Amino acid sequence: MGPGGSPLATHWNLDPSVTFLNHGSFGACPRVLLAHQAELRRRLESQPVRFMMQELPDELDFARVELAEHLGCSSEDLVFVANATTGVNAVVHSFPLRPGDEILTTDHDYNACRNALKVAAERVGATVRVAHVPFPLASAQVAIDAVLNSVTERTRLVLLDHISSPTALIFPVERLVPQLESRGIAVVVDGAHVPGQLDLDLGALRPSFYTGNLHKWMCAPKGCAFLYAREDRRDSLRPTTVSHGENYRREGRSHFHDRFDWCGTVDPTAFLCAGESIRWCDGLVAGGLPALRERNHRLAVEARELLGRALEMEPPCAESLLGSMAALPLGGTDTWVRGRDPLKLALWERFQIEVPVMFWNQRRWLRISAQAYNALGQYEYLAQALRELGAHKR
């Protein structure tokens, strides 16, 4: 069994026999927040009709207010969705594309969201263009130039990952969004990994659309995410499931909220944990959320340094372009068996290390995450395992 995590690991239900270095994939919800959700579920199931029809609308409003305060925007700008992929789908399938229009994305985007772009474009005869952003990356300016140089007179919508899933790279959206929006090009930012990793101020950024997960780095229960829409972009925005809100209006609430607040019967309790999740993360360490983010960032940087030495390679980007994750290239090409990379399989079967090994842009990549339950010794154990498996020689 590998080394234990930090003293804070006691807040989670994670299996202590596993060296868990993959918070980035699905997050991990602490016990206290699971208990909070369980109480909400108890209330729901004790009187489902009263909860769903009478209590839920006000509860969603209150949760939105708490979330808006954290994100620096108005609660009128926000709706809850199950995940960031759902948010991106709502945007691209609502966006008024015409034949010949272009959607621009980058080669650092998330496969599920690229698929959503393709389907939306194919339906109307539009085109998806992909900007190549080199990685390793010399500077943020290289990413900016790569995106802006790929814009054409037909570009109508741009998808930007705020933090890339395969490379963990922080994209300079605070510089890209104003330049694109000033040209009349709508930007949807996929911020799946951002809440809890970076300080996000949507009131200052003001893209057309922004979607982010709270169940990853903010540690909310699974299925808790948000979609932001600037006031001039809301009227045409619809959820992927059209329901009663399309023609049933509630007094005192916007059509934006009416459309998204009820998309059929689902378990809404994860949404109602948003505020509690923010407060819990803010109270986990002295100094609050800023200190937690800095703690996780420093751990990710230190882990990348020691893994880089083990793999005998230089870091692929500056540490200022990292949050609480980091990616390192591995040798070899796409060698997946049984749906998984053989190195990943060996790390799990021989060492019980849970860490992603991904194939991206013709290379294999190792991506690590650093959350409050992790400690440097776990990455030292990973480095030792990589050396024993000969990963530095591939």
C-alpha cells in the first residue's frame, strides 16, 4: 500500500488503500457535504410534491444568490445544470447558426464538447475549425495568437477551455474574451475545472456564456454545475431538455430561469448544496479558499517538478499557467489495451495508483491533480512506480 494522504484526508470517504491522484476526473465529495445532501433528500422524499412544487423554486433562487456572490455576478445570470458538458450543449444547440458559419475551438478542448460542436454544426451546414495551440507552450501569448489567427470573417462562436482537461493548461481567457467579443463573436467558456481552482469573476470577464462544475474542485455532490449567460444572450438560450418553462411563466422569475429550473423530474439536491460547498471549502484551511487554492497549486507544481526529474523531462509550460493540475508527456504512441493505457493499468494493478494516462495530439500524457487530501509523498510514490515501470525510457 502506498503512503497516506494529508491529515485533511479524513474529511473524505476515499479508499485509504488507493493512492488517489485523479481529483480532476470526477472530484470527490466530503462526508459533511454528502450528509447535507442526504438531509435534503430526506426532506424531498418525506413529502415529494410539497418539496418539488412549493419549496424547490425558492431553494433554487437562494442557492443561485449564494453562487452569484461567489462568482461576482448577478443571480439573474445563472442557472443550474448537471455538468459543464450539459452547459456547452445548451449553448451550441441554441445558438443561431446558419449555413457557412464557423465555430472555432482549440485542440485542447474536451472531446465531449467537440462532439457537441460537430453535431450542432452538421445540423445547419456550419463548420468547426480547430486552432492548434502548441504544447509544450512557450508563453500565454502563443495561445492568444493561435486562437486569434484562426478567426475568420465567418466565425460566429468560439469555445474556449479555461483550464484544459488533457493538458491542465490555463488559457488566458481574460485577454481572449474581450478581443473576441469586441468583434461581435460570441464566446462560450468551458470552465469545468475552474471553480475551486481559480478565482473566477464573471462580472469582470463577461463572456457571452460560461459553464463550470462545482462537483469537481468545489467538492459539491455529483451533478452540480452552473451555466452563466450575459443579459443580451439569454432570450434565445434553451436547455437541452425543453419542458414546461417554455410556455409556463412564473411571477417574479425570468424566462431564462423558467426554462432551466424545471427540465423534468430530477434529483435537485446537488444544486442546493452549492452554497454549503463554497462555505465548506472556504473553511477547510486557515486563509479560506484563496489559501486552499494556493496550497493545491504549490503541491501540483512541486509534484510536477519531482515527476519531471523521474521522467527526465522539462516542464511543458510555466507554473503560472497551472492551477491544481499538471500534465507531463510520456514516450510512446497510442498503445491502449482493454480500453486503457498499459502504463495506467500497471500503475493500478501493481501499485494501486489512480492517475490518468491519456492519449492527446499523438502523444501520451500523465495528468496529476492536487487536492487537500493529497500529500507530496503520494507523488514521490508515483515517481518511484514510474521508474520501476521504465516510463522514463519510453
